[in-house]
Amino acid sequence: MTVIYGHRGAKGEVPENTLASFQQCLKHGVRRCELDLHLSRDGELMVIHDPTLKRTTGRRGKVVEHDAAELLSYDARKGGPGAVSTCPIPRLEELFQHCDFEHWQLEVKSASKVRSARMVKAIAELAERYNLTDKVTVTSSSREVLSALQRLTPHLQRGLVAEYAWLDPIKVAKHYGCHLLALNWTLCTPERLLKAQKAGLHVSVWTVNEPALMRRLADFGVDSIITDFPGIAVKTLS
């Protein structure tokens, strides 16, 4: 049975990575989500995809140049599908407080050694505080982040995000002790899928928005799909 993850909440329906987007995902009965994290200047885990603010808020500068309180005051609806009311950039803690997901894929973008260490420790601490350690998988395409996870927070489940096939993603995932492989759908051949599952990996495929593709990947036997349209996915796969 292929399970569904809402991509940045319900990115195709409500502005991505906002509380409203994750609530929309839950309204469809989809209780798994994928999101992206960056640290604010004062060390808070903020839910935003880009390292810069321009695309989603129209503001200048990098996330890391602003304190959490400032970031919380920025409206992140720009360029997303229509939302009537303001959609601030949320803190991860706010989502942990308000959204009852049964599993979270938390993606950390590439970061320096020092920042990777700060981020994985902050995630571990917050997950523990909310009793969600066993409901979280931290994912990344960055070797720095994956090795920080392995070294500093070995109790957290981790996953490799693989967008390109220039290295064997299964080998890399196993090297870092990953439990999950988040695979760009274009890389998901039946052979690679089977090999990954035989290696004990949960294979989560992204970003899958077309009903025909959803059905095809489910027929292949993928463990989960990540989609901008959780409502469509529910109708298609139920």
C-alpha cells in the first residue's frame, strides 16, 4: 500500500510551508508531510524551502540574517496559490503544536559543518520535547548534514534525498545508515526500487502530481509518494 506525503503541506492548493498548508493536508486525511528547514539568526528552526526570502515573501536577504520574531511577521503567500489571509513563515515548533501528523519528513538543505551540527541538535531537542522522535525522519542531500546526523543524533531516523543518479543513491544511503530514500520520480525504475527495498530502505518518491503517474508508481510498489496535491492523491489511490 503506497502512502501519501503532503509536499510542503499542500503546496499546490495553499502557499507552501505555511500552517494553513499543513492544515489543508490534514483536511484531506493525509497524515504525513514533508517540509524544509532553515535556522533563523537566533537559532530557531524555521519552515521555509529557500535560503532566501525573495520567492515566498518578496523580501530581501537570507533567512539566517533575520531573527525568528522578524521572520514570523513576514507573509509567505507570494507566488503560491490563492490564500485569503496572511500566511506567516512558521516555526517548526508551531507545527508540532498544531498539526497531528503521524510522520514528518524534515528536509535540511546543505549547510556547513557547524550549521549542520546546530540544526540536527535543534531538531533532536524539539522532537524530544514534543515526544515525536519516533515520528520524524530527517532527510538531506548534503553529506555534511547526513554525517552530522550519524555522529551527533544517531537515534534520529535519517533519509537521503536523491535528485541525480551520478552516484548510486542506494550505496550512499546505506553508507550514512539511512532508513529512507527520497527519490526524484525520474530516477525510480522498477529495478532501483526493488534493490532499495531489498536493502531495507523505505522509498519515498517526489514530486508526483499527475494521477496517471501516481498510479504507475503505486503499481511499481513505491512505499510512499510526495505530492503537491494530497487531495488528488487520496482520490487517485484510494
